[in-house]
Amino acid sequence: MRRSRFILTLSVLVCSVSLYAGTPVYKDAGAPVEQRVEDLLQRMTLREKILQISQGFIGTNDNPNNVMDNFKNFPPETGSLIYYSNTSELGNMLQKEAVEGTRLGIPILFGYDAIHGFITEFPIPLAQAASFNPELAARANEICAGECYDAGVHWTFSPMVDIARDPRWGRVMEGYGEDPYLASRFAEAVVKAYQGDDPSQPGRILSCLKHYVGYGASEAGRDYTAVDISRQTLWDTYLPPFKAGVEAGALTLMGAFNTLNGIPASANHYTLTDVLKEKWNFEGFVVSDWGSVEQLVNQRAAADLKEAAEKSINAGMDMDMCDNVFIDNLEELVQEGKVSVATIDEAVRRVLRVKFRSGLFENPYRDVKDADSVVSEQKFALAQELAQESMVLLKNDGVLPLSADSDIALIGPIAEDKDIVLGGWRSHSDSKHSVSIREALEGEFPGGRILYSEGCDVAGSGTDNENPYGHIRDEAHDYDYSHAVRTARKSDVVVLCLGEGKFWTGENKTRASISLPDDQIALFDKLCKLGKKVVVVVEAGRPLDLTPIESRASAILYIWSPGHRGGPAVAGILSGRYNPSGRLPMTFPYGIGQVPIYYNHRASCRYSPWGDYIDGTPMAPLYDFGYGLSYSTFKYSEITLDGLTAKVSVTNTSDRDGKETVLWFVSDPSCSIARPVKELKYFEKKLIKAGETVEFVFNMDKVRDLGYVDPEGNEFFEGGAFIISAGDESLNFEMY
Ligand code: BGC
């Protein structure tokens, strides 16, 4: 405490001297960041400060002749702009206005949603989670950072680390699924991939953990709804990935839209200040989500916009995204004594700190590069590797891999698609760079024949594949499937590519049904009747209800939205050139009636773990979290435990090399605050060559892995009995 007061006094002293000496400390790249911040802060007027904690956007009209119109709404002193262009040309023009045309020359921070790529499109984050390979995902996100950097985007609104347990919610595609540990590992990896060790280095950008917090618990998957979760569940489930991301160095967070137990996340002192800034010592800043400050009025938490501004900034919101509520109201609120200058200073300080740390003052412009010039085969090769690792083989009766000389009837609306596969929340990716499944299969099976038929539209005859609403509830159309049937008859095997339409997942893309469209199921039915083996490839941004096809399909490969190189990844798996290794990051329900369903629920008071349905719906889900098949077979040894070190040896008993992910779960049968039935505590993915045995080790920490958290976030270890499991093996032990 005393030390920080001393540093502050020293900074003010240094700054005051420099104010008069005419060499602003804040412009001195060699001066410590905190001194630069204080120096700049004391030079700013209240108006400049308020603009600095406001964010605008550059609209779709980026015609250079009209671009300066933007400053009518958001002057060049504005702290940040959402930047929609794919090259730095426009940004450089705006930046020049800020750096050279304003009194203090503070550069603008350009932000953008680069969620799973910028020009090169990688699999969606939910798919990345299915790879259980955060290191590989990190390499993809480093590429994304580099492409953003080149385009003058300094800051991506990613990673999204909202835990999602309801596949009806459209935004499940943006996050890492239902498990807090899995999401935490990805949060860390992706933050580091964007920011590196030093975000001011070329090719690095700022990350933003979002949406803080609880957004994923939207009721029944309806976007933007109120959220009620207990403090216990908040600490058990929703906060851990944010904590992990902050510890990994994330310099920004985005507030969530939802109210959390009656208090909007954008005005929630407990989460924004008590937890984030005080308990976790977060030094960066929090930006609101688009319009979420003005929406406090809709949420009945503020009487008008002025009160919304007051509540939000006083709770700890540092930057206001796009709704002008800070710009329009803070000056008056200061005059009225409802918001203190010290509160505004603290928000400005955080924004400036991040700007200095990211090197923006020293490096405000970017060389202009043409978007097409940044793509490369090397980047696409990584996109393919990640797509391969993320695809999940859900069923295989032995039909896969297909023999090299197969005559394949390739059928279905996704087979030739180059656009849907890019997924929701895509960036500036162009489908001209995609390789379709059809193109890839033709190259993959030169010895066989690929016979193609579209079968049906993705969303049904004559409907718009961008708009899923309405028709998917209709009866199947009277579609003419005869071409598809004739094509199938001429083949050895059918590969049927089904899935969701374009933008059926993402923000505000809630579905009441999570089925495949009726026409696609009707097509499947027709083909099954031919008595051929039907391999179903499913493209989707969420878990779908696969029960209508599960029992009759010979194989099911779930490919998510795989990005530019989804086609070759599918082809490689079907031919056996690549051995599938993805695992489910979300539980797949046995029908919509089971939703929400997730593996790490608390125990029932009766023994049946899933409760009972009297209408015949099974109690267990269709596929568990962590489920996924390989072409190899793996045998686990018994688990051994030495102190806190658990080991298991895994043997590849097949004649094919394959990657295996060992998931270590812990259960605590009795605890002061009941723990979920089991919790993932560690995972590791390794290549195991045919016939070889590889040892997997999990070094436990008592508090982290065997302990529990209370509703205030305090962590405890309580000695007693525990169970650890990996694969089908489990071990009961006691620890004190
Ligand atoms: C979304 C955010 C996104 C922001 C900026 C909002 O509507 O909820 O996730 O980052 O827009 O595009």
C-alpha cells in the first residue's frame, strides 16, 4: 500500500516536471508504463477522458470519401472503434486523424470479432475444443492474430469462454463447451496465442475474455434472457475459465448482456469489481457488450440512460461499447456528484495502460496488405490439421475407413458446400479458398468413383438456408429424391453429408428444435431403404439430436463447422489417411426433452443418475461428454497412485497409429458442499503407435483437484475418500 502511494507520488512528480519541460513522459517509449499513464491522464480534460472510455464503430460504408463522416458520431479522440475492414488502409486514415489531428495524439484501439480466424478460417471454437488439443488451437489462433495485426486490428473480442449446457443456444459454437476445466485450458492457450508474452510484439494482438459472466446460462437457450445461477454455481462452473484467462494475462474482458441474479452483468459490482479487480487483481479494462449499458433500461435496472451510465461505471465497467451512453451522460453525472472523477480516472487509467502495454503509441499504423496476399498453403495445412483433430467419429460399424477403390455415392446438401462450412461468426474469410468435401474426395479416392447428387437443399425445397425458422418445423416437403436414390444404387457405399444451414448458430440464433431438417431426414430414410451402408457426415455449430439417424447409420462423423479445409479433413478420415481423435466437448442429448443435460451435474438423492422419464426416453444421453471413437483400439492399465501422482498406461492394441486423449475425472463422494458427480481435472492427448504402450501421468494438487470452492470463491481441501477415473478404469483412495 505504502509502496504504491510512493510510486504514484513519484509518477506525479515526474509528470509535473515533464509537463513544464515540454517532453511529455507519455510519449517516451522508455518510460515505465504507469508513469506514462499518469502523465497522460493529468493532461486530459474530462471530455477527453470520457471519449477515451467510449467505443464506436466504423460502419459498413468504408468508401474513403465518406469515412471521415464517422467522426461525426465518434470523434478521433474516441478510445476505440470496432473495425470492419479487412485491410489497414481505412484504419491508417482514421488513426492519422487521432495521432496527428488531436491535441494529445492518443491512438485509437481498433477491435473486431475474429472468433476462429480472420482471413484463414479455422474450425469454430466448439470444434477446437473437440480436438482436446489446446496447443494446436493456439497455433491456429496465432495465425489469426497475425492476420488481424496486418489488417490493423489491435484487439479481438475472443476467446468466448461462456460455459454452455444448452444446445438450443446459438452461441454454443463460439465457446469451448460445457466443461469449466476444458474451457479454462483453451482460454489460457488462446489468450497466450493472441497476446504472446508481450502483446506489443509484431503479430500479436489483445485478447478479450467474454461474456463476463453467466451469459451461457441463458434460460432455455433463448439469447439475451435473464440468468439466475447461484453464487456456488457461479464459482464452480462459470467463473473458472475467466479466472484462467486473467491468470494467462488477458488484458481485456467484455461484460455480458444478461442480468445475473437480478443485477445486470454490465452493472454488477460484485463480478466487475469485487471479484475481477479486487480478488483477481485484474489490471486491464472491461468493455461492455454492444449496447449493454443502454439496455439496463430494458432490463428494468435503470430508469433512463443517465442512470444506466451511472450504475455501469460505478460498478466497474471501463468502456462503453457503441451506445454513446457514457459520452452523453458522464459529464453531467460528474457535475451532479453521482460519478466521481476518480472513478472515471480509474477507467481511463486502465484503458491507457492497455494501450501502452500493447505498443499502440509506438506502432499505431500498419503496412497495407491485400487480404488475398496473406493466405498460404502453410496456413491452410494447419487449418486442415485442426479440422481433422476436431472431428468426432460417433459411430462406426466397421464400414470406415473406406477402401481405396470404393465407388462412393456422395449425397447431401453439404457435400459440395464451400460456404456453410465456414461457420457462424466468420470473419473476412472468402469461400473461394474452401475445398469442398466433393473436391477432396475426388482427390482422395483416385482408384474409385465419386458419384454425386445433392439430394435436397440444406433447409428444404425452395427455402432460404440462412433462415432456419418455420420450415424445419414443417412436414417434409414432397421432394424428388429419385436422382439421389439412383446415384446411391450405382455405388458400393453412401456418404451422406447433412447438417445445419448458414448462420444457424451464432448470436441470436436460438433453435427450439435441434433436429436435422425434415427433408434431410427423409433423404436419409430413402437411402437407408436401399440396404447400402450409409455413412453420415454431419456439419453443425451445435450438438444436434441424432436419434432419428443413429441406429440406422453405419457410421456418423460429426464435423462441426470446420472452416476452409473441412473437405480434405473429412476425406482424410473417410479414407483412413487420418485416424479420428476428436471428443465431444458437450453432451449430446437423446432428444430435446433431456436438455439441459451435462455430465458434471450434482447427484440425485436417488440412485438413478439421470432421473426418470416415463415416456420411454432413456435416462442417459445419446453420447457423453468426452465421447469419440478412433480406428485404433486402446487398452487402459489399472490406475496407480503414488502420493498425489496418478498414472495409467495405455496400449494401442490395433495395427494403426492413433491419438488417444486420456481424460482424468475426480469424484468426491462426501463434502461440506456437495461436488458434482464427477469433474474433469486434467487431460492429455498423445500419439500411440500401433502395438505401443504409453504412460499418462496426472500430478494432482490437493486444493485444485480434490478441493472445493465456496460461494465466495474461497478454496478448501477436505480430507476423505475420493475416486479418480480414466477411460473405464477407476481407483478409490483416501487423502488427508
Ligand atoms: C456480441 C459480442 C461481440 C460484439 C461486437 C455483440 O453483439 O455479443 O460477442 O463481440 O457484439 O461485435
